[in-house]
Amino acid sequence: TRVCVPPKVLISLHWWTTHNINKGCPLKEPHRITITTDASLFGWGAHFRSMTAQGRWSETGRSNDINLLELRAVYLALRSFLPHIRSQNILVLTDNVTTKA
């Protein structure tokens, strides 16, 4: 599929590439923290360094689509580890393609 990019966007992209990317300036800092998450229809879990967080879904929660549960697991993990990860660049590892997007 071809995408037609408007001229204004091309001008902005040119600025970004010449002033940042081509000069070796990353658009973001590399991540310093990695959190691993997973979910099932029964509950969720997360791992960060030597810490873990986990929980079970309510009866109502179990009726949600697995993609939503996986995304909720990421949210709950970030919330659980917040005091340790505040103001950090984080890489979240998940086995769910929809959540990665």
C-alpha cells in the first residue's frame, strides 16, 4: 500500500532527519528499566528486577477480551511499580501483539 505524504509533512520530516537522526541524536533516550507482563483469563502478573506484582480478575473482568486483559496487565504493572520507575524510560515486554501496538 502506498501512502501519499503531504508536502508540509515531508518538510517537517526533512528537518527532523537533518537536525536529529542524521547527526546521531536519538529521538528518545534508551530504556533503563524493563518490566515483563502477562495475562490470562484468570489473572495477571508482572516482573521488575526482583519484584513481582500479580492479581486475579473479577468474574466480570474475566469476560473481557484477552487483548484488553493484557493491556490492563501492563497498566496495573506500571501502577504497582510506580514508586520505583517514576521519570524513567521503560521497556515493557509483553507477548500480546495488540498490546505492543
